[in-house]
Amino acid sequence: MRPQEIIAKKRDGEILTRGEINSFVRGITDGTWADYQTAALVMAMFINELSADEQNALTEAMLDSGERLDFSDIAQPKADKHSTGGVGDKTSLIIAPLVAACGVSVPMISGRGLGHTGGTLDKLESIKGYNVNLSTAEFKRIIKECGFAMSGQTAEIAPADKKIYALRDATATVESIPLIVASIMSKKLAENLDALVLDVKTGSGAFMPELSGAKKLAEALCRTGNAFGVKTEAVISDMNQPLGKYVGNALEVYECVKILRGEIDEKMQPTLELSIELAARMLVLCGVAETISDSKSQISNAFGSGAALEKFRQNIELQNGDAKVCDKPESLFDENLIQIEIKAEKTGFVAEINASAIGECVSKIGGGRIKVSDKIDFAVGYECAVKLGDEVKLGETLGVILCRNAAQADSIYEKLANAYKIEDEKSKREFDLIKEIINIKSQFKQAEQAEQN
């Protein structure tokens, strides 16, 4: 079937067959579909949506457009975690060594930051010498040696996704749940995992700000993962404020190392809490723990014994990084930075924090990318001095900008100050970091039991 016929069929709201979807993805990969034809079909998919069968067919076709990693010679169960992206979202750097220390291999293929959200690869590259550009052979060797490896997507993994995503970004069709699912899952399924845990963000700093949208995305991701034989669960977590204490690449690595060392202050606690929740679910899905309680007990031992920190040290060395950060995390700081405090303009309680505004400010001073081609200043960032519900007095510090010069600070000061809303009375609304757990399998079982009753 010609591209024009497939485009017209979806334009008119009809359901595409698996063969038509395969033809579309094959055409992207071999270049027989022009970019304008791909963009036209993607727009039709965006407007008319995809059925569950179409979504799975697209995921499988994108998966089959490249190679699947073969970990059959690794005896341990394999699991990964994926986040939909947030501000200060650094849990991968804790979860990977933690889960590896508990006997599960973690082949973690990660991405770079864009816009107000950070990327795991950028954080890792703030460690001097750390190599995230691994060949498949290097990736497997490191997993075998220390239990986990962290690398970028190679050109061989789901190449159709790269082309489709570039056009989605250019044509304002990113916010489509079926297309998001196909993009995420085609890459994750290429890892040949036993289990996958998803951290789906909701709130002011999230891709899906509304809880209803985040829940819909989480359910779609879980259905697709389980349909392909990967035990999949999702945690919906709140991104109405930056996660943890720091935003910025080297600063976030510093926070993670401090947590792995057991040197945790109050502002770092949410990072630890979410990391433990996600890691615990990975262990249960892989069968190395029977219950979440048992899993958290194993995790506690991995922290307390120093095993998780040693896994991180070993991984840094294997990926050519400077492992002294594990002994001296302060070495991640750049002494040439200046610090500018954001001051409270009134006395009261912190009622709102615009997390995306904070992420955008860090990007503006070089800590992230506005365009894919932008260079990163790994050192700059922001320290979050207060959290939602905290009481502050006039003139107290809300946060601290760590930047190169006063001009940088001046360019973002007002936006950062306006990111905080301070009310006279404390809100009665509780801030729940973990909003909901999505387990499609258990939902199906409940539905079956209800029918039988």
C-alpha cells in the first residue's frame, strides 16, 4: 500500500492493520517514506489516536526496526526503571547500584535532558571521565562485572523512534499517549528485561501536569509492557516541587553520593523515599523478594553495609570515571561558582512551587538544554532551601543559585522568586510524594473476581 493510502486511512479515523503499520515503520527506517509523509501520518495518529492493537503494533514495529540486546548469558534477573522526566529527578543514580547490590542486573539505557527536565546521561558526565557511549559488548561486560551499566541509546536500538520523535517535536505532536508509549517501550523492550518499573510524574514540573493524564499514561505503559511479557508496574509521583535538595547535574550527583554514603539531610529525604519505592518494586517483580516489606529490608541492608555505594564506585571505574567522588563528593563542586540567595518577600507558608520554572532557570544559565545542540555547564544549578508547607519569614532564603556570574543570576532571579507562592495560612492539603501505584495485572484480577462473584 502506498504511503498516501495509509495516511488517508488514518486521516479518516480508520484502524490501521499491523501490516500497514509495519510498512510505515519500515519506510521510515529505509528512507522510502519522506519526512513530510511521516509527519502527516503522525499528525493523523495524534488527532484520531490509536487503538490498543495499533499502539502495540507500532511499538513492536519500532522495536523490530533495530536490534534487541541479548542478555541470555547473564543468569541474574534483569530489570530497569524509566522516568517520564522531572526537575531534580536523580533516582536512577541510586536505584541502579542499589538494585544491583540486591542481586538484580540493571541494563539502564538513559537519555539526555531537554527543556526543564534533566537527563541521566548529563548527570553522569559531570563525573570526570565517565563514558556513557558504550558499545553493546562494553555494555554487557560492565553489567556482568558490577551488576549494572548506564549508557545512551545506540543507533541500532529502535532507530525508527529517533526519526519519529524528531518529527513529533517539530510538529507539536509530542503529547500523544499512544506515541509516547511506543517511543518509551520500543527502547525498553529492546533491553530484553524481566521487569520494568515506571516513574510517571504529575504536577507543575511534569510532562503530564494533571493526575488523570499521568494515570492514563501509566496504565497504557503497563498494559503494553505486560502484553510483551515484561512484568511492568508504574508509580505516579508528585512533581509539584523539585525532587530532593538540588537541581543541576553535578549537584544532583553529589546528592546521590551523599545518600549512598548515608549522609542524608532532611531536604534529600524525598529522593531517598522515591528511590526505595521504585527499587523495592523492581526486586519484587524479579522474584528476589516476595513482598515490598521484604524488598525494603534487603534495600536497607544494601545501604547500611555500604554495598550499594561500592557498586556505584565499581561502575564509575568500569565506565572510566573518577571514582574519588564516592570518597569525596565535594570534589564535584566548582569553586569558581558564585552563590546568590533567593529571599522570601513575605512571612508565611510555602503554598506553591513552580518546579518547571526552576528547571527552566537552571537550563537558562547552562545547566540544561533549550535546543538539542546546546552545550551543558555541568557545575551550575540550584539548591532548594524550602519545600511545600514550610514556614518562612520575610528575608529568609528560599533557594540558592549556583552560577558563573552576577549577570546569570540577574537573568533568572525574578522568575525564581515568582516560582514560590507564600500564603498567610498553612494549606490543609497534604503533599504526597507517591500518588498512586499502577499494577494492571492486579486490576485485571480484581475485575475477574468481580465477574465471578
